[in-house]
Amino acid sequence: MTIDTEIRHVTKPGANLFRELGFSAEEANRLQAASHKKINDTQQLKEQLMSELAAWIEQHQLKQAEAAEILMVSCPRVSDVVNKKTAKFTIDALVEMLSRDCKPVRLAIG
């Protein structure tokens, strides 16, 4: 059995993927706008959680190794938090780190 790995189409950067998938122009624009909003909202939430972690580290004057031990992560992970490398973390991972001796996290909807 052979697996077909031929690339038949590549979406150009900045193109509306939903339009290329066959949605009407109106629907594609709506879906793309909704997608961008969700991505931006997620990015902002991650940055807020990372800011809280970084503030906690600074407030307690912790070295990265000390913070890593308390948060149960590696030193490079602490560095990634402090430098707000949001792509490397899920919201769940950040909430879990905050709940480990730092700050309680409460979810508010609305």
C-alpha cells in the first residue's frame, strides 16, 4: 500500500482560508473575523496569566531555578513564561502553574 503525499495546494499567507475552502465571500469573511478574534482573545489571556506568574516570581525575588522547583517545571519553561512566549503554552498549563503555590485562579464569565 502506498500513501499519497503529493501537495496539491498551498494557501498563501494572508489569504482567507475559509474562502479557499469554498465558503461564500460573506461567510468566509465572517468566519475569518471570528477566528482572528478568538486567536487574539486567547493570546491576551495567556499574556495576562504570564504577567501574573512573572509578577509573583519578582515579588518573591525568586531565581528561575527556585521558581521552576515550586512550579514543577524546568528552568527554560520559567524563562519562556517571563519572556511571554505564549505559543509555547496552553491556558491550562499556565493556570496549573499559577495554582501551584502562587495565586488562585478564578474564572469569570461575562
